[in-house]
Amino acid sequence: MADVTDPMGTNHPALDWREGGVPVSRRFDDPYFSLAGGLAETRHVFLDGNDLPARLRPGFHVAELGFGTGLNLLALAAVTDQPVRFTSFEGFPMDAAQLETAHAAFPQLAPLAAQLRQGWPARQFQVGSVQAQIIIGDARDRLPGWDGRADAWFLDGFSPAKNPEMWGDALMAEVARHTAPDGTFATYTAAGHVRRALSAGGFAVERRPGFAGKRHMSVGRLGRPDQAA
């Protein structure tokens, strides 16, 4: 089954569902979050990898490639009462029913997930103290024209082997260009070409232990060659 286009022209993903409510993209043959524990993975990779919530302050801006189920946003909102911003780029947004099914796997986040789904049609909404904006479309087209700069990036596209467009050199250069001085990134992948592209953009990149037995993940800090994130 192909991805589904709704009457408004939005491409929604075709999904299969694994035990535990884990959605799997048919297009990319990849799960949206870890079968070993999606929330724990998000905390390990994206929050700890960017030294969050310790760095958060009013106006702090998190940006993301690959919104998926919104789990990373929910995890961020769960650990802060600071008024922060969140911008995510998503090419194939789930519809409301798909989000609700995916969110059922995380009952501890239910109140925040309800806020997300309520605001979802507008693509701009509040989740806890986090003001979120979702930019729909191919990140290769949308990110270059974005006028923001992130203090931290969650790089969470599907696997580079299955979704290479989300990890190309030009897009990683745009990530660096849209990062504030001393800003950071974190991602679950340690693919060499991704690390090299981010390093070429000015990040000091390092590998760290990955989640749930995965050997490595990657983190980095912009413009501080003597330090990694």
C-alpha cells in the first residue's frame, strides 16, 4: 500500500503496526521508534545527547528533522516548564488517527499527547510550555528558506540506509547553517558519511554509546572544536 494523499494534498504515511503499538513505515521499512522502548530511546539519544533539560532557558529553540509521531516533542515537553520553541520538518505527516494510535503506547504522556493532537491540524500548537511549529514538506526544500536557528537539533529521519535523502551532505550543511553559535545536535546514527557531513559544516562531532545495545550514536557542538556536545 502506498502513502495516502488526503483531499488537502497532504501525503500521509502508509503504516504497519508491530506489537506494542510501534508504527512502521511501509515506504521506508523502518519503525518510528525503538522496539526496545521509544521513550527511553528519545531520552537517551535526543535529550541526553543535547544535554537537555539542563541547557533549556526561555526562548531556547529546538529543531528537528523527522517529526514522526511527535514523541521527541512530547519527551521534551515532559521535562521542562521553560517557555521554549520547537520546529520540526516532516515530509509525510501522520493523520490524527495514526497519531492517536501511536500515542497509546505512552500512557504516561497522555495529557501532553492530547494537546498535540488538538493543535495538530493547525501545525502550530502548545504542548506543555513548548511552542511547536511543524513545517510540512521535503526538508531539502523547506530548511534552506527557514529563517530560524536552533540551539539544539534532533536529527531523527529514518535510517540513512533506507532514507538517504534525509542525510545528504547538502541538507547536513543546512542544519549547520541554521544552528546558533555553540548549538548542538544529536542523532541515533553513527554512519560515517553523516558524521563527515556534519563535521564539514563546522560541528565538533563525536560518537557515544547508542541505545539498547546499539554500539554508537553521534553528537556534536558547533564552533567549539575543543569540545563536543
